[in-house]
Amino acid sequence: MADFNSSFDMPSASSSESAEAAELQRLIAVEQQKAQFQAQVHNFMDVCWDKCMDKPSSKLDSRTETCLVNCVERFIDTTLTITNRFTQMVQKGAH
Amino acid sequence: MDQKTFLSENAEAAELQRLIAVEQQKAQFQAQVHNFTDVCWDKCMDKPSSKLDSRTETCLVSCLERFIDTTLTITNRFTQMVQKGAH
């Protein structure tokens, strides 16, 4: 993990400040990506838990596990189907 | 500020506004797709299988179109009610 404290202690020449700013931007971008990934997992979890989990039992059986895998893939297919169709409608000036 | 600086700053501001409007449109479109997906996933998807069969796909397309029709129907009727001073 980058050591932020020491690099902000002393004011320095502008080229190293730019390098620090660029590094900070890069680190922020990485954190944003991680947060986006987590949010996406959480969304899939909500959707697929409702679809695939009936009464929770004492273990995650293979039928439920298969359903969960299918669920994520079919949800993405569904999103693409709707995106494509809605895009067509918008382009045709949907009424 | 000379006129050249003034004009080029205005042009930049206008371009920035245009870019913001484009991003807002994209975000609105995405939000709308997300909403439709939530609604139509619940209506059309029973237990997810290993592929998206044509019956489900047909259901999704119908769902999208009927949801928009439904929204229009309700919008029109409710507009009438409000305009007539609904009680």
C-alpha cells in the first residue's frame, strides 16, 4: 500500500508533484474499479439469491449452485437483450 | 480580458455543457435499461437455465414494450384525472 504520509510532508518541485498527482489518480481509479466490481457482485447476489434459493438448507447443493451460475450468465444475456431492443426503440423514436 | 480569450472561454464552456449533456443522456439510458431489466427479469425468468431460450427472449421483448404501453396508459388516464380536478 502506498505510503501517502511521507510524500505529502514536504513541498517539492512541480514535476514530482505532477508525478504524485498522477499516481494518486491511478490509485483512485483502482479503488473505483474495486468498488464497481463489489457493487456488481452485490447486485447479482440480490437477484440470484431470490431466484435460486428456496428454503436454505444445511449445505449449498449442486442444483442451487448450478442455478446461481446460470443466473449470473442469463442476467447478463437479459440485460443485453433489453439494451439492444430499447436502443432500437429509442433510435426509431419510440412512441 | 480581451475578446479572443472571452470567446474561447465561452466556446470551452459550451463544449463542456455539451459533453455533460451527453453523459447525462447516457446515464439516463442506463438507468432506464436497469429498471426494465429488474421488472422483466422478475416477470419472464423462472429458474435460470444454461441458455436464454427463445420463449424467454420473446417474453423479455414483449415485457419491455408492454411496460412502456402500460406507462403511457396510466400517464394519459392520470393526466385526465388531474386536469378534471380528480376527487
